[in-house]
Amino acid sequence: MNKIVGVKFYKEHSGSFEGREYNYYDGLGDLAIGDIAVADVRDKEKLVLVTAVDVPESKIDERILLVLQTLSKRHVPPAPVSEESQQERFS
């Protein structure tokens, strides 16, 4: 069985990960505290910060365990655009 992690969602209005901690199964198998993953929420992808790992099932309400989702995608930040390539684009 996949381990369970705790996450906080990225809030665009503040530019930080904050609020309540939610639980997900670690579908990647190696998430660690501080990793950023992608959660599917209502047909949208949301960034989440891993704030806890190896959360015991006993800490989660049985009704939540029945519907617990899985994180299966790691966030990959876009590659920085170099100054040279920007100049080439606008030349």
C-alpha cells in the first residue's frame, strides 16, 4: 500500500503554501517533506507542498480513507529562459 502524505495547497493570492493540511496517497513512492507535487482537484491541477510523510491511517477518519486521492505527478518548474534566447525571439 502507498504511504500517506500531508500537503498544503498553493494560494495564488498570497503566493505561498498555506491553510489546512490535506492527506493523499503517495503514488510516486518517494515524496519527502518539502517536495512539490500536483493534485487533481475538480478537473484542475493544483500545486501542493508535502508537509508530512508516513502519516498513519489511524490518524485519518475512515470515511476520508475511502475516498483518499493519489498524488502521481511531481511539479516540474519551467526552465528559465536565457537572455540570449529572449533576444532571438524578438529579433
